[in-house]
Amino acid sequence: MYITLSSNYRMCVHSNQRLLIQKIIAKAIKIMVIAAFLANTYRRSTCDAFCSMLPQRIRQISKQTKLTSGFLFINICNYSGTMLKEIKFASSSTSGSRGRVLRSVSSATSGKTTALESDETIYALSSGGGSAATAVAVIRITGPQSHLALQTLLSKMQQESYEDIPLPKPRYASLRKLYDPIVVSKKLNSSQDDKLREKAEQSLIGITRDPLDSSLVLLFEGPRSFTGENMVEIHSHGSRAVVQGVLGALGNLALPPYNLNIRPAERGEFTQRAYGSGKLGLVEVEALADLIVADTSYQRLQALRQLDGRLSDLYEEWRKELIKGLAHAEAVIDFGDDEDLGDDDLAFEDTESIESGEMGVWGAIRPRMKELARKMEKHLSDAQRGEILRDGVKVAIVGVPNAGKSSLLNVLADREAAIVSPIAGTTRDVVNVVLDLGGVRCIVSDTAGVREDGSTCDIIEVEGIKRARKAAHDAHILLCMVDSTDEENGINAIKDILKDVNTDLKTKKIIFIRNKVDLLGDVENDQVKRMNNDALSSLSVCETFEISCETTSGVDVLIDALTRMLYERLNLSHENSESKASATEEDAVITRARHRRHVESAAEALRRFEMRSGEGYVALDMAAEELRLAASELGRITGAVDVEDVLDVLFSDFCIGK
């Protein structure tokens, strides 16, 4: 059997002790289970008794090691991957500002996960109700007292108890009137005389309340809700008076005579509860964050592909393959290579490897791990198209001063985004404009005109040129623009810019643009092109275009070509809307640098395993450790392994009410 353990515990001790403490806990649990197994006493009753003892033991360990708050997951499985027991343990710090109380929960072999329950009910404005009035505002409530909070708001009369107020049918929209709850005077709230306060509360019973709004109400029962808890959604009118009235009423429910354990939600806390209850994985949480801020159709499609669990399933499949190989290896380490390991383990044996004299423990595992490493390498060799699509394709317009770069930016943006004047060197800094080109987010940068080094003493212009060179270095697509009336000088400046730029066509596309062609006649234009043809051929240019920003001649052709290059760079289809839908059938792609870093580490661990596994029994432990490290790296992507630092940043990026 094997055990997986993951945690997001916060610790008072130094951060580099966290992994050590987790290893101590995992080792202690493993020894206990293996001891029971060797004594031939491991039965279901023994497993249940062992699991019932774990929370108490972990509390002792957490107190000794100064663990403050978080949750711990322990899975006990046999070699075939069947879960024998899943245990979730969670606790909270008594000194924390939220004061949440989380309970330990264990579930049997059914594989169902039980939400980590919080005693607090939270509420927040989810959408609408900002500085400007909207037609509808959505207010969300989640937690064990969310339904009671709604019942309290639905009562027209002040009552002693509100649990008998009829609720709407779950998952059906219902139009209801909300009423403002009456609270006891603040002076009486702070009074030490309980009898006086109780008398005041009794005097309120039977009083008719003021109406708040006529709202559409939706009721959800856990675990069939976004957070996995009981939830309520109030779709009220979007005026500030109504929204503030409903939010204020919910806040008053924490005061006498109601005394509900309710408070405003913090950033991302609804999603955090969905994650804690197993409704969303870490990759899905990231996808939800991307979906909320998506600007273009392809960003939306990519976020939805990730949200449906495609990426999580891929990494989890790889992780399970690693765990199976690791379980087989550790069984040989513990019991010897001649131990009867059962049908599941016999599936790893490779007759060809045994006949060739290769060590049996790695005989069939090595080919599987080699194939897995190949899949990871292919997954990584995507030219970062997922990250680029998520963050936006960087397009830089570069060239000499007064070539028309700012004019082109204004034409592309269809507005006056940059100052245009006949004075050379008007643009001193990088001006960025975000555009939607064919459903792709595109960040177009207008840069300062580049002169020869030392040709200007203006320190501001020198800094602008420095930033222009950096923008050219960072860009995915370069628009190199020249003034067709002074093309030779423009080509020399572009050569100077490109000397420090990686011109690999796989990672960077270069477009050459001849501007102001309206100032030349056809004959003169042909002569200029012939004169500079040799100089232009030395540049790694994909395509050449002739335009006039003044008359917009040729600009539409340029935009179409630019859009096509964006699709080619990101491996997208652009023929029609149906091809966009087919993009959802593509393989999962890496969308964040965090994912890429962990997959690279896992692939590197498999390369080390390939080397160690060929060194015989001497390196058996080290080879098995490489498999464990690879599985751990993949677990950090999906959240199966400690990701507390990632969660703190991720949830803080969400808006309040999500």
C-alpha cells in the first residue's frame, strides 16, 4: 500500500522546516500502517480505528511543531490505486482575524469527498452596484446560516424566531420582498444589563419592518452549489441605495437580537471555499480567474478549456502513473524483488527486459517513465502559446524618428492614442495600446525613434531609445517601419535594432513596412525598392508591406496579415466562427509560468531517474526518490501538494464576491 499526503498548513517556524515536518508526519503514518500490515491485522475495522485516532495525533503534532492553521489530506491506497481511506483534517488559529473553526472529516472507500465546513457565513456583492447604477445587482451569501439569513430578510414582521419562514424551492428563481431587520439600540448592545437588553429585544417583536426591495431569490443546498455549502443569491435592483440597504441588512444580522455568525467576504473567499470543499481544483481556480478577466474570444475559449478540467486530468493522469511506479519500487525496497506482489504489480513485469538480464524492478517501469518524459517534453515544446494567448501577444513598432510609428498606432487603435507631430522625436516613451485582433489580445507598443548611438545628447531621448530596444527584444512580432522617402537610413536603423534581438522565426515574426508611399510616384517607388532590395534581403523579414498612414492605403492588408501571423504564432484557426469552436478539441496547453516551471522540474526528475535506474540496486532508493519528486512537482500544479503561497496570491487577485 502507499500513502499520499498534502497540506497547506501555515507555520510559525521557519518556512524551510515545512517540508521536513510534513515528511515526519508522513513517515510516522506510513510506519503505523506498514506495521499493522506486517502484523496481518490490517482490516477495515483496523483502518477505521487508525483513522479515528489520526486527528488527535495530528493535533498533538501541530501543537508541538507550531502549526497554526490550514488543512491536511491523507490518502491510503493499495498498489492498484484503489483508495482504502481518505482523511481530511483542518484546523484554524485562535489568533486569526477570521477565527474560522474547521472540522476533521474522514470518508470511506466510496471516493466521495466531504467539504471542510466553516462555521462562518459570508456575503458580498458579486456584480453590479458600483459607482454607476445598474439594472440588476447580484449579492451572494454562503455558509451554514445563509438560508436562515434569507429567512430573516423575508419576514415582514419582527419575530422571535425565523426558522419557520417558508423558503423558495431550491434551484428555482422566486420573486420575493426583502425587509430591513430591526436591531437593538447600540447603547443597549454595549450594556452590561442582560435583562434590559432582553426587554428591548422583546419590545421589537410584532413591529412591521421597512421594505428593502423586491428581488429575485435563488436558493442552493450544499453540496450542490458553487462553494459546496448552502448558498443564496439575491438578484436585486442595481441602484446604490438598494444594494447598500441589502448589504447593510445582512451586516445587521450579526447584531442582537439575531446574533448570526455572518460577516462580509474577503477577496476570492467564495472561490476559496469552493476549492476547500473540492468543488474546484487549483488549476480550475486559475482558469476561473482567467475567465473573469478575459478580454477576447480566444482568451475565453482557453479559460473554458482549462476550467472543464482538461489540464488537471492530464497532470493527474501523469501523477498517478508516477505513483504506481513508485509504489512498485518501494514494495521491492521493503520486501525484496522476489516478493509476491499481486496481479497489479505483475503488470509491470517485462519479459523481454528479464530475459536480457535487466533488473526486474525497473524492467517495465523504465519504458513507462521514458514515455511519460517524452509526453512532458512535447507538452513543454509549445512555444509558450498558452501563456502568450493568456497575457497577450506583444507587438512593437520600431524605426527611425518621424517614420510614422505613432500614426500607425492611432490607425490600428482607431483613436488618437499617441501624439503625432511633424517634429522628429515626439514620442519619448513606450505607448501601449491593447487591441482585439481577430479574437486575440494584442499589446501594440509605439516606441521612440532610434538614432545612431551618440547622435543625440538629449538624456530623455537616450532613455526612450533604450526602452525602444527593450520593447523590440521582448516583442513577439516586430513591425519595422521606414519612411519610403528616406528608406536607406531607415533600414540601417532597423539593422542596428535587430542586432540585439533574437530573430528566430519560431519565436519572433518581423514585418517590414514602407510608410508614406503616397509621397512617391510609381516610377520613383520602384526605383527606391530596387536600390534597397539587397539591404532588405539581409534582414530576417517575413513579409513587406507598403502603406500610407495619411490615406490609410494598404493598412487593411497589413491588419489582415498581422492577424494571420497572430494565429500562426498561437496555432489557432481563423477561417470562420466554427473553427473557433473546434479549438476546444485541442490538447491541454500550459497557460501559466508556474505550470511550466513544475512540469520542467518533473521532466528533469524523470531524466535523473533514467540515469539512476540503470545503476543497479545501489541506486534503487535514489531512483525511487526521483519518481517521488516528479509526482510532487505535478501535485503542486493541481494543488495535491502544499501550495499555500500560490493560494494566498491567487485568491487575492479575485474580486470580492467571487
